[in-house]
Amino acid sequence: MQKNIAAFRIDDIFAASKVNEAYGKDYISLGSKSIPVSIISNFLFMKYIPGFRKLSPYREISVSEWEGIFAILKNKNARLTVGVTATWVEKDGALIPFFEKFPREAEILRKALRDGIIEIANHGLTHCVIGKHLPRLFSSNRSYHREFWDWIPMEVHREHMKISQELLGKYFGCQILTFIPPGNVWNSNTEKFAFEYGIRYLSGRESLCPSGKISNGLLYIGEANVIAFHDREIILNGLHWLENLIKINADKKIVTIKELGETFVDA
Ligand SMILES: [Zn+2]
């Protein structure tokens, strides 16, 4: 594999966890001291108070922001893997396919895919455990904003892989090859189902999926050569943040996860 190559990856597109996940901070800083506060901060309304809350709800990237992102990428001859969660989970647990919930945003992604600017990756069907996804009164709901836990029945792993692959593949008109497990949680059964439904690359934390290793037919793409971020960074920091990220990686060729994966196969 080449040294001067990196994949850009953005996660959480169309994932309802961005509005349903609520948990308090573990520590707050007072001067130079860190005070543990998770019991207080997860108590009732405290997690909704700025300063005690680690993660605030945020919105989807808009159509005009996507246009800006694609213009920046095109200009720098860079590409991006976009991790899409295939359904939006409503408060009552109903699942809405991403292209029904966000038709205009989905359409512009499809166009960028056809233009060769992005790769679409599978970032789960729900990003959460359905029925456990709403904020809780006395504790963090963070762990429920992961999808492929060991304690979830394996048939559910299979169903979620199958339906997400079908929704994404059908809408985007291509085989989806890359899987980004939500919150870096998955097991070997998830891998087998992923392979069965067409996935070939798994991208996650390097310590959990060391780059170049093959597991259950999937090529692991850890984060050694991946610059992974979330839509949240774009929402909070604006498009300049992305421009800057490209600038500080100017010595590298910026590609997709799939393209990075192909360099392993060729080696
Ligand atoms: Zn995620």
C-alpha cells in the first residue's frame, strides 16, 4: 500500500441518532480540575443543559452544503466515502427509508455518485436499537445508539444487513461494497451477513479491524490511512473545515474506502 494515499470518510448521514442520542458529560472542567459529573449530568433534565451535555441534536447537511462539499472535492481532485444509514428512525420506532425522509439530499448524493466524486457506504439500517432509541430520564442512551450488539438476536443482524443493502443498492443503482459499523460495534456473524449481502470492505477503528486483514471474506480497512469524520463537524464548523482538512493532507491522494481497499488487493 502506498504511503501518500488516504481515504476520506463521513459518517451518520440520515441517521436519526443525531436527534435521538442524548447523554451527559462524564467530566466538567473547573479551572485545572476535572470533576466527575456523569451521575448528575445524566439526571433528568441536566443532560439537556448546555455545559452538561456532550452531544446536542443537530440537523442534516443541506442540499446547498452538499453542493459546496462536492465543489471543494472536485476542485482538489479528492473523493469521499459517504456512510449512509438506510432508514430514519421516528420517535415511535417507525423506519422511514432515507430517500423518503430526505428526497432532495438523497438525490444530490446519487448525482455525486454518478459523477464519480463519492462512494456510498452502508452505515447500518437504523444506527440504533429500535425501541430503546429515545432519550432516557435517568441515564445515558448512548449504548443504544449502536446497532449490531452481541445481545441482539443474530436474525436481526441478518435482517438489518439485508434490508439496508437492498435499500441502498436499489436507490443508488449499484452494489454497496463498504460497511461502516455504527459506533464500531459488530461481530463475526455481522461480517458473515455483510459478505452474504455483497459487502467486501469493512471500515472501522484500526485496533478492531487492522488494515489489510481479511475476516469472513471482508477486507478490513482500519483508520491507519482513513480520515474519518461525521456530518456533525460540517454542521458545527462549516465548509472551511473540510477545505482545511484537504489542505493539511495536501501531500496525499484523497480517495474513497473502496479505492483504498483496491490498493491492498493490487499489492
Ligand atoms: Zn455513526
